[in-house]
Amino acid sequence: MLNENIRFIRKSFRLRRLLNAVLVYLSYYVSLVTRKAVFWGSPPVVMIEPTNICNLKCPLCPTGNGTLKRKKGYMSLEVFQKIINDIEKTAFMVVLWNQGEPYLNKDFSKMVKYASDRGLFTLVSTNGNIDYNAEEVVKSGLDSMIVSLDGTEQETYNKYRINGKLDKVLDGVHQIVEARKKLNRKNPLLRWQFLVMKHNEHEIEKIKQLSKELGVDNLELKSVQIYSKEDIDKYLPENPKYRRYKVTGDNFELKYGIKNRCRRIWTNAVVNCDGEVAICCFDKDGEFKVGNVMENSLSQLWKNKNIMKIRNQILKDRKQIAICRNCLEGVKIKIEETKI
């Protein structure tokens, strides 16, 4: 992660962006002390959803298992550019995914380049089951790519990444590594993300070796998120080290508890593919209405009365908000990270 942090600073540092981030964090800590929400500045990190459509059927994903209620679609290049134009002076980074496979959007590489050319650090997460134009990926200016790959054998991999092809993912990674060499670039940094589950925890040592052979930059072991008691026996690994939950019979809860705070709703804005702003990435169906970026700027929306109401509720009693009870805020989800 050191190389990624250095690249982040070199690419995205601007004095105005730094001052904005200071304002945002100051408003967050003032809110924690006073227990009354205030917000100053604009979001320093913005998650933008290129699409909520995916080519896989992962059973714990709302898109993959068909439970996502939002209308399916793709963000237009026009909407994306409007967002970037609004945030480029104050934001450091754009996170380019949410509930879908970003590379299914035909304009995705154009989106990356548009943001990258304006000095924004660009990060994407992909399932890798894509026919990449590897040189286009590198030339787009993409800074960091997370590749979700949860197995070293097709049988293991396909138990969760349903419809996925392990060989296709491995070949895609290889192509990007070769394109970086050909173009004499270090970007994108390649991060192999391995969700540790019951059916694949025995392959952890194998993936460490395979990641070295592939030439990725980092290997990250991540704990899996579950939603029901049926998921306990089916997906949670046997080794408690790889779990984010305490399990008692059919009940499970986060190991770390739920505090009345949430840094993300101050610092990380989320814009869905239709331009609607969500309070966070856990608001999968856009239950909490904030507004649309085609009607108001993201900076304005991120401090309007609707989101301020939610911030005050979080400071008062976060457990009363259903999506907060299984959230990653304050949870250590990376079990292990290895620089290859």
C-alpha cells in the first residue's frame, strides 16, 4: 500500500483539496463532541456507480441474487462529467463502483480518463470476467484496480462467483501486467482481493503463491459479509480469525459493536448510476432520499436537510437505522495484506 499512498499524494494533492478535507474532518469531530451534526466543505472522496448491472450471480450480493430494487441502468458520460466538474477542486479521489461491474459500462475507460486528467485518484473494483483492452486500461490513467478473485481452482471459485471463469480473470490480470511493462507504467496498481469463506479458506497458502506468479502488487484477505442465519454455516469460515462476526447459535453480530458515529457519511459521498445520491454504499436501494446531481450540485446535496437529519440520527442512536447494523464503519474487514 506504500506505493499506492505515494501515488495518491503525488497525483491528487492540491492545497485547496487539503483545506477542504481539514474542514470536513473538523466538522465531523465537532459533531461528535457536540452530538449535533454540522457539515463544512465538500466530500473529499466520492463513490460513483457506473452501473448496477453485473455479469455474475454472487449469492450474497443484492445485484447478483436479484434482490436489488433500484432500476437497472448505466450512468451516462454526461452525468459523470457533471459530477467530476463539480468535485474536481475539492475531492481527492473517486471510487468507481458500487452495485455492479464497472467495465460493463461502454464509456468506463472514458470516465476514468476524464477523472484522472483532472488529478483525481481513480480506484476501481472488478470481478475480472471482462474482455479488457489492457492497453486502454493502462492508458486511461487508472491508479488502482481491485480484482475480486476468491479461489485458485475453478470449482472453488465458482461456488461464490457464479457464472465466473477463473481462467478469464487470471488471463486479464496477466494482460494488464504485460501492458504496464510494454507502456513502461506502474499503474494501475493491482490488488487481488480474496473473500475468505468456508469453501475457500483452505486455499489461502495457494493464493499467496499464485499472486506472486501473476505479478500483482498486493494480496488482500477480506472477511465476508452475511445477511441471514442460513449464511452462517454456508459461508462463514471455520477459523474465527477470518470472521467479522460473533456467532451465538443462529444469531450473529459484528465483533466490534456499533458506535453512534459514522465518518463515511461526512467524508464519502455516493452517487448511483441514475444520478441519485445515497447516504452511503450500504443504502443499496436508495431508501434515504438526498437528491439528484442533475438538479443540484453534489456539494449542495451533501449538506442538505435530508442528509443532516440522518447524521443527527446516527449521532443519537445509530442502531435504529437498519442498514447501519451490518455496516463496515469501524469494522476491520482486511484480515491480512501482503505486498508481493
